[in-house]
Amino acid sequence: MPVQVWAGAATLAKSAVAYNAGTLNRCRELGVRFMEVFDGSGCGWTSHSDIDKANGTIRTVEEAAGWPISHPRCLRAFGPRPDLTDPV
């Protein structure tokens, strides 16, 4: 793999993790406990091939912080769900 390709993927991954961490930290500060996951339709929770598909699921802020992305070039983002007090 050329260094330029590797560096591009690493930069995208680090920026995605930082963006999602910022979202999750702010939600914690506001007392939000649950997040909705927005991701590619075939993307798994812990890796692209994980059978636990992420898109559209509800996760705790702690779960989301544990897996802010699942692979390089991951599209994952989180939306706060302050309306939820118990997991769905």
C-alpha cells in the first residue's frame, strides 16, 4: 500500500474518531444517555464484517464511545436521543 493511501486513510479515521468523540462528550455534558447510530447499511458495530449491524440502532453513549468508528473510511455518526430514558 502506498504511503499516501495509508496516510489518507489514517487521517480520515482520526478525524472521524475526533468528530464523534466531540459529539459524545457534549451529549454526556447535557445528560443524554442514548445515541442513534448513522452508518453504512452493511457496516457492523465493531468491524465492517460484524453481524451486529450498526445503522439505525440505539446505543448508550458509553457503547458509542467504545466504537466511534468500525474501520478506516467509516461513515459512522451519532445523533443524540434525549427523548429516550431506556434502551429500545
